[in-house]
Amino acid sequence: MRRIHAVAGFLAVFIVALYWLSPAAPSYANLSIFSDDPCPNPLNPRSTREPPRKPICRSLETHPDLNGINALQVELCLSSKVPNHGWLRIERTDKAACAASEAIIASNDHETDELLKRKGPDIFHVRMDGEQRLALETDAEYLGQCTYRHPFRLATAAPFNLTILWAFENYRAALETEELSTQYDTARPVLADIHVMISSPTSAQCPPVGAVPTLPQWRSPALASFMNKLPPCSAFTPTQGFYLRPHHSEDPAQSFQRYLFQPAGCQWFNPLRFGAPSSETIKGFRERHVLFLGDSHARYAYDLLIDVYAAAWDAYLKALALKGLEKSEKFGKAVFDFVWEPVLMETRIQINCSVAARYDTVVLGAGQHNAIRIPKEKDHPHQYSMLEWEKLMAGLAHRLSPAACPGQKMPKVIWMGNPARIVRLEPAAPSEWVDGRSSLRVRHYDELAWEQFRHLPGAARVDMFALSQPFVNDFKDMLHMRHTDALAALIQDVHEKIRPTESAYQHLSEQHSLQLDQ
């Protein structure tokens, strides 16, 4: 009997130890001295762009198929003091082949060509999986001569799996001098073992960290006190944060890849709780009229937000493609409409002063259809020209500006953009589509549009691209971000920007609207 008790006692200790060592058991130590603590913490992140001093660097073995003109050198540098802080340096070693790539004219428009040349001819997709999920792709620093630097600073200290894919070369990610189909481009693995486990020299000194528990009763007094001091997340700027492992108290059904989005340095103004009844979620909704305008990604955002408001949780998890061209739902006094406008050319609804007067908020999402030519459809002219897209967005922004309707209150404009694109490991099936989408092109469309909308009074942005990028290869239909852990983050941030519990036109009375340098 004593032996049984001894074994049972050992198992209990082992299970408790496993719990505290698990990424699902967050530990936020030394909350009062974050600034002096070398351990990373998602509630108080530090800058990614500050390079670590005296890093420890090592070469990573590359895939045997990458040789000759495709040979690469990969170097990983990590801080000797701060866990998971460093950079990846990727270089093509055949400089003659590199020079030939750099000489390619990427666009007949000089400014666009210059922009693409600053990015370099190659695109690498870098993914890190561990206590945190992170992806790097379009924001690499181009050092010239086909050499790229990807800086990173994780919000956790634990070891992680590193994957690098060579997605595009020779400017094929955004080539504008020909009608280019990228759906047949396939990415090549860069590392010899495809996935490599990386551990920082100082990882062991830091406790595990995960997402803050949704339910307050699971938070320690110190964590609860710290959270209470955090400001609400902005109603205007994109919410920055990290995908972390959920606390064990969270409902497993709400997470597809076992990650939850943790805002950095702020807390949700009005958090949406998975499984909550509709009466709880829509409590306090004011008289509002919100319009969602855009493509299928905007429609998914609309449908899933409506599912949350209606507590239709089964429908939310299934994320079915409900292909209505126009929709309307009402919750209390708040009305939410959707109109299908895949390239925002206003073919189904004209944005004029009458429409602008009807809505206090307009949520826009588009950009991917503009990089596709579908022979059966006629709403994609000049889809490969970034200049045409910029002109289209400038016209739409003007019609939503005070100058278009003098003396009239204008709606708050929320720009969502589009999700990042998948990294194809296999070519797409033969299709009549001419699909020129890539993350680089979609991201540039996103930035060009935001440059037009950001000057509107109270303009807000939800960064669908950044929220989706860590999960691009989890897209079930190779296109939409449904069935990924990016959905909950997207819906929450859209809700955060709409703020249906606030009165209409609150964005015009607040003085802390979006700074123009965001």
C-alpha cells in the first residue's frame, strides 16, 4: 500500500511539474520590474529593431537541393542575454546569378520598380512555432547582393521550431511587366531538416509564458493588478500583439492551432468571450448603422462578427461561406449591413452623400481580387497595376471625406485590407484564373489604400494581413483565414474599432484619433 501511495505521490508531483512547465501555464514573474528583466514578456514587449549586443551566431545547414546558382547561406544570430532575440541572415552565394536577378525590370513605373528593388528579388517565408507562433516575410531588410536580414524578438523564451521557405525569386512576387500567374510557383524548403529546433543560450532561466487567462479568477493578484493598469486598446490603430499558447482554463473548442492572440501593452476595451450568450455580448449596444463593404474576406469578417453577436457558436466554428451579395442584421438598436464589392469599384452601391449620411461607420476590406483576372468577370481592369489600385482608393477616400459633403457628419472609416497569401508547397490545380497574388503584392495594395484613408477624420485600421500571416499555411481552402486562430483576433479587433457600445460619430468628438505616422 505504501508503494502505491509513493507512486501516486510521484505521479502527482510529475503532473504538477508538467503543468508549470507547459506553455499552456503562463507565468508572469517580476511584474513590477519588467524593464530590468531579461526574460521576454508579451505584456511589455521591447523593440524588435534594436539588434542584440555581442550575439552568438551560427550557420544553419541548408537543403541539399539548394546548390549551384540556387545555393544559400543561412546564419542565425541570438542574443547572449535576452532569449529569442536576434536575426536570420539569408544570402545567395552565386553573385553572378544574383546580379542577373537584380537587373530584372520589375515594373514599368519607375517608383514601383524602385520600391520592389528595395525589397530584393527573393522572398523568404520564415515561421517560428513554440510557445509563440510568428511569421516573417515581407518586412525583411534587404542588404543588397541578394542578402536578407530578418530581425525578430519573441515574446517568450522557450525553444521553437524554425522553418524557412524560399517562396519567390526574380521579383516574381510582384512582377508587373507581364501578366503573371503565381499560383503555379512553389516554395522550396531552405533548411536541411525542413524544421529545426532552436534554443537560446538563456532560455532555461525564464519561466514559461502563455496568453493571459480570459477569466479573471485564473489570474494571480499581481497579474490582475498589472492588467487593471493597462490602457484599453486603441479604437484607431491596429492592435499589436502575439499568438501565444492558451491557458489550460480556456475552452479547447475556440482554438484551431492552439494559439490565442494576446494584445501587447493594452487590454481589450470590450472583450468578446467565446461561448457567451448574445445578451451578454450585445449589452449596451447603441443606435448605430455600420456598413461592411468588400470582398469575401470582408464578408467572412461580417458573418463571423454577426455569429458572435448572435451567440451562433456552431456557425462561428464552421465558418461557412455564406455568399450573400447584400445582408443586414440588427442587434438592439445597432444595424450591421454587408454589400459585396470585391474590388471596391462601387458597382453595387455608390458612395455618395446620401449613403454617407446613412452610416456612422464603414468597414472596408479588399485588395486580392485586384491581382486576379477571372475571364467570366469584368470587374478587374488593370489588376496588375498598383497605380490603378491607388487611383481607385484615392477616389473612394475622397467620397468618404468631409470635402465631398460639406457640413455633413461623415462616417468613421475602418480599413481592414486583406489577409496574407499562402505559401504554396504544391502548384495549384489548372485554372482559367490568372492569379498574381502574393503576400508582397497584397501587402503593398494594403499600404497604398491605407495611405489614402489614414487622413480621414477618425480613420481606423485593422491589420488583417499581420493577424493572418502566422497561419497562411493553415488556410483550409488555400484562400481564406477561416479555421485558423487568426479569426478570433480579427473579429475582436474589428469589434474594438467599431465599439457599438459607444454613440455614433464618437470618432469626430475624440481628439486622440489615429496619428498620421502610424
